[in-house]
Amino acid sequence: MSRIEAKKPSLCTDKPLTKDVVSFSLSVLSGIVKSCYGPTGRLKQLHNGMGGYVRITSQSSALLGGLSVTHPVLNLLTASVKNHISRFSDCGLFTAILCCSLVENFQRINFESSTVTKISRHLLSSCIDYLKSEACGCRLSVDFDSIKTLLSLVRSILASKPACMLNKTEASYISTLILKAFLLTIPHSVETNVVLGKCVIVPVKDKRVMESAVYPGLLIEIPVFQLASIFPVKRVSSSTIKMALFCISLSGDLSNIGDGPVIVHHGISLEVAVLDQLLNLGKQLVNDQVGLVVCQKVIHPSLKQYLKEHRVITIDRVGLSMVEPLSQMTGSQPIAALHSLSPTCYGSLKDLRTENFVSKHFWHLIPNDILVCSLILCNRNEMAWDELKHVCQTAEHVLQLTIKQPLALLGGGCTETHLASYIKHKSSTLSTGILKAIDCSQTQYQLVADAFCRSLECVACCLEHDDGEILTDMVYGHFWSVQSGFPSDCNWSDLVLKCGCGIYNNQRNLNWTVLQRQCIPFIPQSCSNRPSVNATDHLVLDCFTAKCSGLQVAVETANLILDLSYIVEDQN
Amino acid sequence: EIMAFRNVNRRRHIGLQQLSSLASIGRTLLGPVKSYKFIVDVSTSESALTCSAVRLLESLDLTSAVGQLLNETIQAQNKEYKTGMTTLLFLVGAWSNAVLECLQQNVPLSLVVSVMSEGLNSCSEKVKCLQLSVHDLYKGPKSVPIHFSSRSLGSQITENIPVSKEECFPESLHSHQASPCDPHDRCLNSHLCISDNITPSLVEPVGNKTMPAVLGSSLIASNFNKRTKLTHSRYFNTPEKSHCPLQTDNFGSAPIRPGACPYEFNDFGQLAMALSHGNQSSMKLVQDIFRCQQQIAERKGSSQFNIAEVVTCCLPGLSENYSCVCPGYITLVSPEKATVTKQLRDRPLQILLIDGDLREKYRHLGFNRPSNVSTISESVALQESSSESIWINCALDILIQSKVNLILVKGNVCENLMERCILNNILIINPVTDTVLHAFEKGIGVQLVTYLSQVNSHYVGSGVWVDFWKTLELDNKVPVSIKAEGIHLVTAVLCSTVTSKMQVTEDQFWTCAYRLYHALTDQKVFPGGGAVELLCLSHLQKLEEQSLKQADKYPSGELHMSSCWLTKSLTQYKSVVLKALASGWHQYLSRVMYNTASYESEFEASTFIDHHLKKATDCSSPSSYILKEFNKGIKVMDDVDLSIKQEEALKIYDNVTSKVEAWRRALDLVLLVLQTDAEIITGPKRNQLLNSHTSSEFTFV
């Protein structure tokens, strides 16, 4: 008999942001994400303290996935960022840092949250309008005729994650491979509905990075000890191999038996019954002239033996991640039943070979229409491999986003400082009509705008981890770093080298000032009228789509957090 | 559930300090003369003897994150190359200290990372000019002298080998026992056989040898640093020790003058010995394996060193003189099985290969047993216990019907079935490794089965022979050999009188095997004896000078962050960081020299290195100076004892890829830890930390 307990009352906290524990937790989280940002960002060891796997990373997805925050305010923040990452892969740290800074800076001005929300929404839309307009001075259009910009984009993503442990040669090698793999997934003929192919990452750990490679088609590793029993594949015609793809287990167990108790009479073996069913399935496959059977899970040894005796090649335990590309590449429908196979579910391959890369053996599945490719990704150890794999996936995703919207933003802090200069100028010349529409005073607007710009600049400053000082120029509004402790009377141009994104070199007339120091608002000049933009090597670029979304998510989330007046927690 | 957060990167980097103290335990393992370590588990009083970095780290209880990272790095190198782990461990320690030094001098952390990694990269490129082509050193398998009789019937030849070797035993045993006063032999054995020269004793840790507190394990390590004077450890040649027909080749009999003609070592034996790094006896076995494979290859047409078809069989308690190489599979069996063996010898057998367990309840991987199925039966007699006997009867029927005499099983075998098989003169060998199973699969062209129900005539192989391997009995077990024509498998029988040294002996054998294997797959070797490290030192000196000369202009594109102020201030710090990188190799060289007992102190060794380094740097081409010195037989790493005649001095070679990779992995680990500024601990451990005395170090969120 169950006992009924009285329900505990819910716990209600008002004005959660004013509580010490919340602001403390928020500042710890903010400290973690800030210290990870950029190519010289510091790494974090994530582990359970009990001998579990140690992950060394500076990636937002790994950090936020590994951190288990309990406070609802922090949960709200991490959930928004995670959601952004799941949609865009890139700019996770940017979003998290900006959101934390906005909360900190908005809290400091201590206005009614509805006023802050209204003004910051307006500021956000000014930013987005500017970024999306032709006049935007911190974006480049990506030219798909040359690989230079694309390569810069990929290289910037790789360089921002030092835990991959790549040196310069390796970084540019991997960048080229990622780009090559991406190009292999673009269809040759463009119709109205363009569907990009897939790049499958084949893990090869403990090897040198330079042994990585890209191949069209799919590569599936063959366990060393299966090599002895390989035979030529059975073909329907010289260039067609019929193939069946199973996404259920063919191991002969009773996984689909259901939940309730099953009672069997002695002498009846369910196992034998299932095996008979499997062998019948095998018979049908042989009759249908299938040459290759691929299974996501395990194939029963007896079925394997039967198929082998009839010259059918079996590949099992390929894993869930392979099913989609396999089905896409061969046109086969993943089969989820042991009986009533329809002949339409079979797919076809052009060729099946065995090949030897990085001293491992692979099945090489070659489709008729190549839209699937395999990136054999090597790195020296498990954790560096994990980090690199994630970066490669991010880069591939960024390239996909860029092909949809062929724009890139200047990286290395330049977009943030440029945008801040733009907003400063814009807010100083605001018409009264707009103020009326938002229902706030000029001073209120100015204060919120300042906090907004400080937050943007704060993100840029987080790129510096070695006590350098950040300057900005009063012409383009770009980001410049210098060694700290310079004498007050020195000439700035002796100290600076290049701006953060690498587009501008040291020029005498740039009129530098220390970032976040009050200065007269100016209209930041655009970089796009610079003729040599696309000729410059090694630009630092960011994904346009991901950064715009990150900006939006950060502002919206910060507004939401500021707006929290009560937290009601169920104590049961 | 909840997380704890610790800021690692205080003024003095905790992680690097941990790394440095962990790595320091491996210092005495460097070089050809190793001091053994006893690892004692205080709670169980179990102890292990070790002299390899891998085994040492395996035995430690490394719960700290840094300890785990170190272990993972060493294991990854071991998995991939099987050599270079001690070098890796040492350099991790040396470079951690060097980096800590840089931090003390306020070098920006990001600069340490990029200059060190570019510096190593540059050195790895530079040392390529020292690579020697294996092809030049050894003209392919044709030059491998084969002293088998070349009659082509495999089973006869294979049976000849152990027998004829046995005939040689008395002589070789005699020669060995007679030689302890022979200085050469003593040297050879000094690091192979501790019972002779080094008396292990448990020493309480003292001074800087104190175990780092971070280990938190029950470890007492002791350094048996009783220094044995070693005259010429690595390139010691013992022609009088060839005691086996496999080993009597022209190795050693044709006098070679290395000083005169540097590249005329076309003898395979010379290459192998140069790679043995003091483990001559192990390398001799490896050479025999290679020859054995060449002999098989003559019929099959491949000429590679096939390390995948080599297995070892350890016979602890037997004299090392019994160590030898035999074609086929050799393993120990129980006396009951020996009785079956007696019945089965002298006739061809039918074999079955089982890829799993031989038990009623065994199911293949991926088979999930349903938990909700229950069986009901009408009669009480049919109980669970009888189902096994039904299965056994059925299994036995299958075996008898298919006339199987011999079964190799990968996993466990049901006790009752085993007994019934013995009664029926069916020999079951288990557990057997994948290597062995698949060698038989390939060799006799029969496929593996998982269940006996799969067996039909296609799955039973024939033409297999079983016999006793010598007439020995060890710990109530008898070695038997299983052979078949077409089998490429070669077993290295390893013996050691000191049982606790068995593991060490086996490890040393594999190290030698992999060194030779890598040399043949890389097709190139480095000159050993410190030549490569010396070139790195001289190259780094050059880079340092260049960086000072270029003080006014910055090298563009040298760093990842070419736009950053760090690029501009590069010249200010570059030489400090390059010096730190160099100090790692410098310490490595002096430690090896000190460990080989040629120098009284590491300082003395260090002076010697500086002397050669200056000479090399003064040369217009340091690499050619170093190669010249190498060919003269003067090694930085070894003593230049004038008592050694030039003729006796053999070359030392090192593997190329594994060495360079060990450097890279060591530096990568140090730089990873350096860049880490916080440890995030999630999960239930948090509450323990909250209540522990170290809780002040953590931030709890």
C-alpha cells in the first residue's frame, strides 16, 4: 500500500537577480566562458574527479554540456546558448559572453526592466538592420569563385580552438581538407531545390594529423581479423551492386518481444524461431540478388555464415550515424522488419572495394552519384581528436550556412568594436520621434546604449588573455591589441601591428584610442571599398548567420533574465 | 549534478608542477642501462618489477586529471609505436620545468605555446637531414642469410628447428656459465639480469626521489642506483654467443670496420643490433623471427616483417638460454591435456576454430537476452540442470561426427564439456588470441565459427600437427606446439629464470620487434647515440641567434595570431623560450649519459655535451659534423672510453617516426596543461570535495 505524503509548498524567490548566490554563480559562469574565448583562450579540464575521462576543451558546446548548473537563472542562460549552438554550431562562446556582459551592464544602470528591454530591443534591431544592409562596414561578401575567403573562414574557426593541438602546417592542411570535403557534397547540377550531400567523419585516433584525408564515397573500417575472409562482390551488372540496409538488429535476439511476461512451453525455443526467420530473410536476400548487406547493429553469426556461403558480403555494426548517409548515397530504404521485404527498399552501389589508408583497412562504398564523402580524421590522442572533430563539424556547418547567405563578418574583435562605434554614433543622433515611440528619455536611451556598447566591447576584450591592452581606431572602429604598460606619451602607431581581423596594417592617420574610454562618436568607415580586401591572405572571419543569431539570442536572453521577478520552484 | 570549479593557473602553475613531479619518477628508466623499480602495493603486499614507463604508469593509481592525461599520452604512444615512451615521459618532465621557468620570467603564456610548438616543428624538419635510408644500410631480404635447409616441406623443417637447437644447449649453457668473469658478458647481462650485479633492496624514498604527493597511491619506489660501469652497452657484439643454428649466420664472423666505410653495412644483423639498444638477446630472437618469415616468404613471395603474426610464449623459471623462435604456435597445457596430446601426436589432425566461448549460455556480442521470457514444463524431470547436459551431448555428437581432434577456442570452455572431450581424445586449447585464431584461419583456409551448430565439413580444417615442445614441465604445465603447413605464425619462446622478470623480458622482446618493424616500414633510421638531439640543440641555438638579429623586424605569419601584439613582442621573449625548449633535450642527453654510468654526475655529462655542441655550432654545417662524428663512432650519448677498439664499436640507430612523435606528444601534453586554467569537476565527487580539507581551493556553483 502506498502512503500519501502531503505536498511540500513551492519555493518562491522574488527578484532573483538581486540575490548574492545568483550573481555569484553568474559571475563564475561568465568567468569560465570569457577565459575560453579566442585563439589564445585558456582551456578547461572537464572530468568527474573519479578517474573518468578527462576532456580538455574551450568549446562552448562541451563546456555547457559538461557543466551542470542548478540555478534556474543559469539554466535559462545555458539553455538559450545550447539551443543557438544546436542550430548554428558556431559563436556559442560569443553568445554566452555577450549575454553575461549584458546582464552585468544592464543591472548596473538599475532601470525599470521594461525600459531596458524596450531600448535594448531597439538597439538590437538597429544592429541587425545595419549588419544586413549594404552599407554595413564590417562584412564581406563571400566569393565562391575563389577559395581564399572560404579558407579564411575555416582557418579562423580552427585557430580559435587551441585544444586541437595543431601547428600551422597542420591547421592549413585540415582547413583545406574540410573545404575539399564540403565541395564534394555540393551537387553538380543546380535545380530549384538544392540538397547538400553529407560529409562523414571517420575516426582514426592516435595517428598524426597529416595522415588525415578526404575520399568521395563512404569508408567503413574493416576489423583487422575479418580481412582474411573477403571475397569479390556479387554484381547485378558491371556497374551495379544491389544492397540492403538494415536499421534493426539482426542478432537473433528477441528485442521486439514487448514488455509483458512471456511464457514459453518447454521444448520450444524462441531463439531457434527467430534464427529461422533470419535465415528465411537471408534466403530472400540471396534470391533477390543482393550483393551487400549492411546492418546498423549486429548480424547473427549463422546468418552471416549463410550469406557468405552464397557470396553475399555483410557489414555489420556500422552505427546509427552511418545509416542516413548510406541511405542517401545508395537510395536504399533502411529496413526495420524481418519479414515482408519489398524489392523497392534495395539500393544500389557502383562499386565496392577494400582499401588501405593510414595502416587501416576500409570498405570503400562508391555510389553512382557522389554526394557523400568521408573525412578520415586523425589526431594524436583521444581528447585532441574529440576537439578537432567538433571543430570540423562546426566548420562544415558554417560553410553550409555561408552558401545559403554568402556573407562573412570580420573576426578578431573587429565586428564588435565596429558595431559599438556604429551604435554610439547612431544613438547620439537619435530623432525624438523614435524616443517617443519607445517611450523613454534621451538620457535613458543613451545610458542603455552605452551599456550595450560596453558589452559588445567587452566581448572583443575577452580575446586578450595575456594582459595586453586593447585600442580602437577612430576611422574604421577596428580592434587593435598592444602590449600593456606603454608610456602615456608614446605614439600609438609605434605599438600597433595589425587590426584583429588582419585587414588593416598600421597606418599613421588612424587616430587610436583605448577601447571603452569615452570618445566623440564617429561614423565608422566601411572596409568593403578597400580594393585589396579579397586579396589579403589570412583574414580572420566569422560566420555571418551564426553571429547575427548569437547577437539576437544574447540580447533576448539577457532581457528575459532581467525581467525575471519571481522564481517558483517545485520542492516535491 | 553539481559542479565544482578550481582555478588551476595560479602564479605557479599547479598542473605543470604535478606533471613535472609525475614525470620525474621515470628518470632512471632512460637509456640502455635501466634501474629497475619495485612497485609495492602496501594493502595487498603485491609487488611488481618494472623498468618501462608504460608499466610504471599502469601500476600507479593516477586519479588526478593531469596524471590521467599523462597516462593516456603514454598509452597512446605505446599503442601506436611500442617505443619512445620513456623518452616521452622524460621530456614531459623536462619541458614542464622549462615552461615553469618561462612563466617565472613573465613570458606571456600564449607566446610560450606558439614559440615552443613552432620551435619543435622546425627541429623536426631539421633533423630530417640526418635520416639514413634503410635501403642503404641493408639491401633487402636477399641479404638476409638463411641457414635453414631449403627443402620445401614445411612441417619437416619446422620440426627440425627446435630439435637442432636443443642439441646446442649444453654447449651454450656451458659457455654462458663459464663467462661471468668475461667483462663483455657481464656488461651484457648487467641490465638484463639483476640477480647478478644489482641487488634489489627496498629503499625508503629520500630527498628528491620522494614520490609526489599528487599520486596519492600506495607506491613506494626505490632507485637501485648501484652504478655498474658499462663499457659499451648498445653496440656490444658477441659472436661467441651464437648458440643456435638459426643464429649462426655470418653475423659477427666477417670483420667490419665501421669507421672506414660508413654505409657498407649490408648485413641485416648489423641493422638489427644497432636497433637493439642493449637488448641483444631479445633482438637476436627478433632477427630469427624475421629470418623464419623470410624463409616462409620465399615460397609465398612477400618479404615484409609481418609483426602481426608473431606471438610469445612465456616460460618463467627456465634459463634464458632456452629462449628461441619456433614456427607455429606454442602454448602451455595442463597434464590432462598433455595426455591427449600424447595420443594425438604423429598424425594429422582435424581442427575447429571457435570465435567465442564454448558454453551453453554463451551468446555472440550484440545478442540481448530477454528478461521477461520464462519457460514452463509439464514434467519435473526436465530441469534447468539437464539442459546443459543435453547441450554437452549435442556438442560432443557434432565434434565426433565431424571427426574433430583439436579445437582452438577464443574464450572460456564449459568444464564438463572439457572433461568429456579429454575422455574422447579431443584436445581443446583456450583461451587463444585473435592473432593465433586468424593465423590458422588464413593458413589452412578454414573459417571460424561462433556456435557448434554452425559446424559442417567446410568449417573443419585438416593437416594440423600437435606435439610436445621439448620434454619440459613447468608449474605442472607442459608446452605443446601446434603446426600446420601454410601457417605463417611464429612463436617466440621467452624464458627467464627470475619469474618476476618475465613481464620485463616480454616487454623488451616486443620493444625490439617493433623497433625493427618501424625501421623497415619507415625505410629510414636516425643515427642514435644522441646525434639527433645534438642537432636539435645546435639548430635551436641558430634560431636563437637569428631571433636576436631580427630584433628590429618581426617575422610575419610566424604565429597563429599574426595580428596580435604578441607578434610584435616576439623578439623580446623568443630566445628565452627557445632556450627552454633546448633545455629539455639537454637534460635528456645528460641524463642518458649519466645513466649509462660513464659520468660521475649529470653536470659532467652536461659539460661534455656543451663541448660537442660548440664544435657542431662552429661548423658551417652542424649536421655533417654530427654525421661525421657518428660515423667515427663517437657518441655523445656514450662514453668515449678509449679502451674500446674502434672495430668493436657498432652503430646505434633509432626509429625516426616514433622518436619525433614522442617529442611532439610530450610537448603537446605540456602545452595543453599549460593552457589549462581551470578544472571543472562535475558529478557526485563535488560533495566529497566540499567536505575535504582542500575545499578552499574550489569554487562551488
